[in-house]
Amino acid sequence: MSPDKGWKQFERRVSRDHGCERQPVTGERDAGDSMPHPMFALQMKLRKAIPKCIRDWSDSIHRTAQRDGKIGVLIVKEPGKHDDNALVILRYRDWVDLHGTK
């Protein structure tokens, strides 16, 4: 048996944090990484690095929010795209505190 890959371990932890089970890779491009969840279709990506600008912006709003006892949320949108297609980024711990099962 091959060793458990880091990305599988990450998917398993996130799934458990949300009361779900990690789903094996089926080759389906639009499949979620864990199921079932009553509200969310979850997909996780383990990357060597997050783009520096995203990390910097996220860290900055997180520090600002933390000083005021709030949750930092970064919203990123491409010019010319509709606002409702923007991405919402927040720290995983904050997400779990709001939506997780623990």
C-alpha cells in the first residue's frame, strides 16, 4: 500500500471538520472532494504557494480584523467581471468557526 499523500490527508481533515467524508478521486472534473454536506460542495487544493498578493492582502485584513475582534474577509474581483462572480477569501479557522461541525 502506498503512503497517504499530503493532499489526501488535507482533504480528509477538511471533510471531517465539516462532518463529511473525503470522496475518492473518480476522474470527474467537476466533482467535489467531500460529501455529503447539506449546504456546501467542498473542493480543496493543497498548493506549494498561494499568490503573494493574495497572501499579503489576506494577512493584512486578518490583522486589522483581529484587533477589533472581527473576522477578516478578502473579496477579489477581476475588472469587467460581475460583482457576484468575485471570490471571497477568509482564514480557514474563521470558516470552521462559522460553518464547521467542531
